[in-house]
Amino acid sequence: MFLNAMDWLMLLLFFLLIVFCCLDVCYFLRAAAVFLWAWFQRPIKDITAEQLIFSRVSTSDIDLCHMNNARYLRECDFARFSLLTRNGVFSALRALKASAVVGASTARYRRPLCLGEAFGLRSRVVCWDDKAFYLEHRFISSKDHMVSAVVFIKMNIIRTSPENIMEHLCKRKVERVEVPEDLQHWISFMSVNSESLRAESKLS
């Protein structure tokens, strides 16, 4: 028995409904658009250089008329995709057959971004150690240039090291940059927390 055009249309709509229910389709579509946009932007030669992108709080971002706290981290994802494409880290990971995954994040919300408000998102690689890159994202309100939120990200490197990535990009050994005091406190917290969790695991 052959299906007519209406049957095929209904099957297609049902398939799309299942896809939208099971996957965050908008996230993947925007991620693809970000990678494509970054590919055609000017490369960032200095890995610690800052990237600035502009956006605006939309209806899908809000709860109680201001940006939902989870949306800040989502925006950081897209900004990081763009930054690491433009500064060559993603291409270095592919060349070295390595990968990266977010190992930790912390956010400080200083003032809400409200519906329709324009903002800039400044992103940069701050420093690195034996196992991870540390990135900072700053949400800057366009109306008065206040830092509305600050997010730190620890990006763990798998199957290689940040030093190898830096050497691959710069074609030479690169000395580590100094870790800012506020970031050092967060790194120390994670170290102490890991030791505490490992001790709990041995007791249980």
C-alpha cells in the first residue's frame, strides 16, 4: 500500500515533533551557526586575546523578565565555540587527536539583564596549567557598561596537554601566564574540594 502526499507530510511532522521533544534542536542549530560565523571571522592570533560579541536578551532567555541564570552559561558555550575556533585551539585539538570538556564553572551574577536589553560578552583564555585552560566570560550591559555577570570556566584537555596545544599553535615552547588572584582562589577551592570528595569515597 503506497502512502500519499498527505501521509508523508504527517509522518514528516511527527518525526520533527519527536526530534524537537528529544533534542535541544535550537541549541544545535545555533551552535552550527556560531561555528560557521567564526570560520569566516578574522583569526585571533594571540590565544589570550579577548573576543567581544554582542547580543540582546530575548523572550526565550527570561524568567520573571530577566535573563535566566542557566542562559548565561548557554551564552558562554556559544562564545567559547567562537573564541576557540578563531584562536585555533579547536584545530589544534583535531590535529593532536585530542578533545576538551568543561570540568567546572562558576558564575557571579551582579545585576540582572532584562528583557530586550543589549549586552556585550567579552571572552578570553586567562591562563592554563598541566591539564586545563581557564576562561573568563564577562557580560557587559550596553546601556551603562556595567559588568552584569562574570563566569569562569575550567576546560579540561583530554589526550594531550595545554602546553602541547600552545606549542602546536606557536611552533615553540610558551611560558605560562600569571594566574590572577581571584582565579587562583577558585582553583584552590576546586583542589580542596576534590581532596575532600576523594576522602569521602574512601570512607564509604
